[in-house]
Amino acid sequence: MTDNITYKDAGVDIDTANEFVERIKSTIKTTARKEVVAGIGGFGGLFRLNLDNLKNPMLVSSTDGVGTKLRIAQMLDKHDTVGIDLVAMSANDVLVQGAEPLFFLDYFATGKIEVEKSVKVIEGITEGCRQAGCTLLGGETAEMPGFYKPGEYDLAGFCVGVVESEKLITGSTISVNDRIIGLASSGLHSNGFSLARKVLLEKGKLSINDKVAGLEKTIGLEMLEPTRIYAKPLLNLFKNFNIKGLVHITGGGFYDNIPRIIPQSCRSVINKGSWDIPPIFKVIKETGNVEEREMFRVFNMGIGMMIIVAQKESQAVTEHLKILGEKAYQIGFIEKKEDSQEQVFISEG
């Protein structure tokens, strides 16, 4: 008679998974909004949309991951911040359309659940949700032995927000002479890590624990600095100013993201000398001998969010952002695009 084989024998421990869920329930509750009817534990999260102040609401959704930044977290064995990155990538994309983030769901996949490590990841996600003002309504933890190497995991996130239809920000009203205001990033955010790792760790032969002149932290901690979530300043601006367009600078940098919002008849002129470019980008550029255009096409270069407003409002918006504690810079303007021109021009001015 052969021995009975269990799911645990195959590498999936249901008891450990249940322990993990129990461990994260209390931290998830800290993200709850008043609209939450039921969160984790059921077959789906329940959220009652508050329509008291909305005449014609539109839901806005976004999904994203953290990319190969996860490799740095795994190399450092530091897992409490990548969850912030996960929320930031989707919540910021919801915000740029004028929407308030309402709820977030996560997908966490790993070969074997390591409770302490997994709890740290979820704690990062809940911190991101608190920064974005949304609730962690539910998620999925997938234990897939044989699919991921020991210690590896992957993350995906999904955010839903709401905006009054007439206040949806599309960029359609952007016109010549409008001004571009940049909000500072916290560093690399969550894009360009394949190039950053190749330059710093392979070509530069640096260790994640090395200190480099000009950087306050080690290479690993500098790369792991969490992505900024711009909910607080942007939601405040929506109440006080007419925002024509917003650009979340993610994969594709300046050259690929700005054209997603400005009309085809326009181009943006960016004054490179109008803000402080963080030292990490200089280290990458010099170590890898990376061309400047490539830097601006891959990385955020110190500007994580762009705000486009009418010229007459640009100074007031900038000052308002500074009062809110933001590092805000007037970094450029919109002009008419000639047929042969690209939609993004980086000026040395």
C-alpha cells in the first residue's frame, strides 16, 4: 500500500498560508475607508460607492507591478518598502486622471510562503495604501513551488478610483504657453532597474552594500528608496486649481510619457537646469557612459510627476505646492510643434 500524498508534500502548506492571512488582518484594517462593507476573507471585497457628492461618477482603474526592483529587495533581504512601490505605480496613474484612489488589490506570488518576509511585504502595501488614501480591499497569495526559486516572489497591484466625469483630466485643453510644473521624485522610483542593475552591479562591479561618492546611502538602499505617492498634493490641487494635464513619469521617462497627455499639435520644452537632478542619476550616467537622451527616456531624472496649468496660474500653483511641503519646480512650457519636431525637447537653458 502506497503512502498518501498531501498538498503539503507537493510544496503547498495551507496551514502556513492561513497563519499568514491571520497575521496581516490587523494591518490591513488600518487602511479601511468608511465605504468598505467587507474586506479580506470573503470571495470578493465589498465597497459601497459614496455618490453623495458625485453627479456623474466615472471609475478609473490601473494595474502595474514593481519590476526588477524586486531583485534588489531580495538581494538586500529587505522587504518592507516594495509594497509602497506597488501601490504608488497604480495609484499615481489613477491620480493623473483627476481621480481619487478608492481601493487597492494585490497579487503576491511566491514559491513558498515565508511568513515573516511575506508580512513585511504586506505591511509595505498597507503603508502605500495609507499614503494614497485608499483601502486594501483584498488580494491573492499564490504559493507555487517549482515555479519560483527559493526566496523569490513577484507582485502585481490593481487600483480603482473615482472622478466626477466633468472633472476628468485628459490633457485635451492643453495649449500653447501653458506651463509645466515638476514635483520631485524620491529617486529611481520603480522604473529603469534593468539598466540601473546592469550599469551599477555588472559594468560598475559595485556591491549593493558599497558607498559611492555623492550618495548618502549604499547603492542597494539608494535603489530601494520607495516611489513617491502624490495623492496628498494632487487631491489638494484638484480642489483649488484648474489642472489641465498630469504626467506620471514612469517607464519611458520624459520622451514617452509626456506625449501621452499633450495634443499632437503641441510640444513640451523642458529646461534641464530648472530642478535638482538627484546624484544617483549622475552615478548611473557616468558609470555606464549612458547618453543623456537615453537617461531621459529611461528614468524620471528627479521629476516623478508633472503638472500642466495655464500660464497665469503657474506661479500660484507652484507656491501652493511649496506651502504643502512639496519640492515643486517650474520646469518648462508648451509651444506649437512644427511638423519635423518631436513632442519633447530637453533644453540646456
